[in-house]
Amino acid sequence: MATDPSQTHELVLPGTRKARDPERSLKRGPRRVPPEVVAANQRDRLLDGFVRTIGQVGYAHTRVSDICQAAGVTRPVFYELFKGKEDAFLAAHHYGTTMVFSAMEEAHARTSDWPGAVRAGLGALLNLLAGAPAFAAMAIVEVDAVGPAGWAAREALLTRFRDFFTDAPEDGLPVPTAELVDIVVGGVYSAIHRRIAAGRTAELPGLLPGLVFSVLAPFLGPERAAACLADPAPAAGPLPDCLAPGA
């Protein structure tokens, strides 16, 4: 079986590490640790503690004191770094989703054809979220509980997905491309949201064939989209049926 370029578990998303891991504590010694290093360490630990706490009790029931307890950081330090709970949420959401999009873009760029790039990008997304259940719950499900600022963050997230459709074929589409892309992206997001909300985040990679088909079918037609579900052909091998001339 060909190696899937979407395997990107090496990225460390917020909430995947224990904030109070002894190895993350700053070592005391004769040399004073620079303030910026201390602040960066505390911020990272707070983001991890925050995301893990939300994953356990939800955004609405998460208190600043809970975040500080989970991170091993004092309340005054929290307010030196964040304005409040909402600010911390938005920081964790932006930081983590930026990492996810970078991984998707990297996987997308490694494949020369658009259907293969869609498969690689979605694979990266599903694998990353499956490996970071606390972050997935925070970024995809709990964002709804934040209110207007969370909804704006979600809308910005969905808007970024349009970039993955710049190479999609447009000939013969019965509706405007922008409208179709928004509908397709909304469907993908909804399917992922339902799986995470049901506590089945680990099963996300199993959605890949269905999501790839749902993205490709409106642009390529069902037969060509189905032909693109197989593992990508080797670089020196024949084109998959969905890309063969005259298909």
C-alpha cells in the first residue's frame, strides 16, 4: 500500500501534553531564566491545561482557577498573559488551527493533482484531530459555547478551506463555484462535528473515503469521484481513472 502523505501526528496540538509534566518545569540554577522564556513556558502550559480542562468539563463550566490548577500556573500570571477565559480560548483555537492548516497545506502541496491533494489534505486533518481529542472537542464543538467571538473564529476557519478549491474544475457547474464550495465545506465540517460531539473522535480517519467523495463528486461527477478513492498511484505509475485523459 502506498504511504499516505497525510500522516502528520508529529505535530503537537494544544491539549496533547500534560501541562504539569515535571519535564516542562523550568529548571532552577545559578543563571536566571530570561523573562520571555518563562512567559512562553507558562503560556504553553496554560494553553495545554485550558484545552484539556475544556475537553473534560466543557467551556461553560471551565473556570480560570481550573485552568491555573491544570497548568500549575498562578492566577495573576494567567491575567498577565490573557484578558480572560474567552481570550485564552481564542488564543488556543488560533494557535492550534494554524498548525492544522499548515499540515493540510503541506500535504495538499505534495500532490500534483487536485483530487489527490483533496485526499491528502483531508487525511491530514482527520489524523491530526483523531490524535488530539481534547483539542478537537475545543476547536470544533466547544467553539459554539463561546458566543459571537467563537462564531467569528469558526467562520474564519471555514473561510480558509476555500483555498483548497482554487484548482477545482469549474466547467459545467450548475451553481456558482463559491456557493458550491461553501455548501461542500459546510457538509464536511458538519460530519466531523457530529463524530467529535458523539465522543468518537478516534474514528475520524474512517470518514476519509466519504468526505473525499462528497468533496469531489460535485466537481467531477460521482463516477470519477469514486475512482479517486483508491490509494494514490506511485509517482511513476499510471494516472488513476479519475484523472485519465478522456475520463
